[in-house]
Amino acid sequence: MTLFARACRPAFALLFALIALWPAAASAQEKMAACRPVETAVFQNRIHVRCETPVDKRFPFFAVSTVDPRSANRFLSVAETAQVTERFVMVDFDSNDTSGSAFGCGADNCRVARAILLIDEVPSACSIDSSARGCPGFCPSVNNNDISCPGYCD
């Protein structure tokens, strides 16, 4: 064994251990999705918005906790403006994050909004439902079990 190999072995072992202990990035499903608010509600523990069309056919609600009143009020202001003016918002969220259940955002149909942006243009259908046929998320949503998906076997 060369001197270089002996000197580098501990460094590679440490690097491998750090990679193995690093939180799995694959579990995060952070994305931006379009939503046309049709309901904005204020509760003691949360503020939520209900979208006209559920995002990815699963999430009609996006919510924020009222623990930080300033942030919650900014979310409310943007959501109400969009609802009253019949405009869309883009909501940043993680589809795997169910932590909102702690403040009333149901794990089955609601996700925590990390950001909300008021937009002027009408978004594409894939911005609202990326799992629809012809959109990038369609094949993963049907486990490639469609003739249009790569790797489909009859």
C-alpha cells in the first residue's frame, strides 16, 4: 500500500461516515405550485387558503401557523388579495411535510406554505397539477404504468 493510500484512508472513512449520516435529501419534495384561492380562513392557531383546484389532486389547503403573527398576517394579505381580485398565487411547499398537523393543517389534504407569491398571469395546467397526463409528474404518479411513460411494459 502506498503512503498516499494510507494517509487518505481515514479521510475517506470520515467522508463516507458523514455522507451516510447526512439527512436524506430525497425525502424532501419542495415545489412551487399555482393556486387560485377560493377561501381564506383565520383560526386561532392557523391561517389557511383553499385552492379552487387541489394541487396535485391532493392538497386543496395551504396554511401557516399564527405563532409568528407578522408572517401570518403577510400570508393572509397576499391570499385575500388574490381571492378578491380573482388572481393566482404560487405557493412554495414540501409535499412530504406534515408538520402542519400540529396547528390544524390536516396531513391528508393540507401542507404548510413556506412562501406565497401573488402572480398576474394565468399559470399552465401543469403548474396546478403536475401529475396530469402530459405533465412532468404524470409518469411518477402512475408508477410508469402507462403506455406514454418510459420503461412501460405491456
